[in-house]
Amino acid sequence: MQEGAAANRIAVSPQGEAVVITTSGIVWYDLAGGIFDETPPGCASSVAAGSYSDPLAAPYADVWITGCGNVNNQGAKIFQLQNGTAWVQIPALHRRFR
């Protein structure tokens, strides 16, 4: 993430690792001390972060997003960043993370 970039949403894992979404929907996670790395390509409108000890978790947190794009009246598509390598759609729709 470039210096001076703006985050639109932020989530923090139980271990204190930050995951942010930029205003353009790109997801980044904090490697350490404010140094951020971009996740695999994807677009997010909201984010949640669980423990990195969870099964299939990315290296720094168990990251979940709702995708960008058209949201119908049933909700938005949900994705999990599995093993830090790919966003995998989870067969469910949700209106909002709480």
C-alpha cells in the first residue's frame, strides 16, 4: 500500500494483525509495523479477520470479505482468503458483517 493511501474499511485479527480495504476495494494486510502487502487479486466491500490459527487461514489472519459488484436483495457474495493464495467463494450470501 502506498504511503498516504486511504483505507475504506479495517478489521483486526485477535493477534492484532490489521487487514484493510482501500477506497477502490483492494485488500491489504499488515505484515509488521505498518508495512502492508496486497492479497491475491480481488475486490471487497467489507472485511472481517479471525485468528491465523484457523484452518485454511492466510499467513497473518483468517480473512473474509464480501465481494464488490451488484448486491441483490439476497445479499453479497462471501469469500475467504485460503492459505494466503486465493479468494474462495463460500456458498452463502450475507447482507452485512456485524
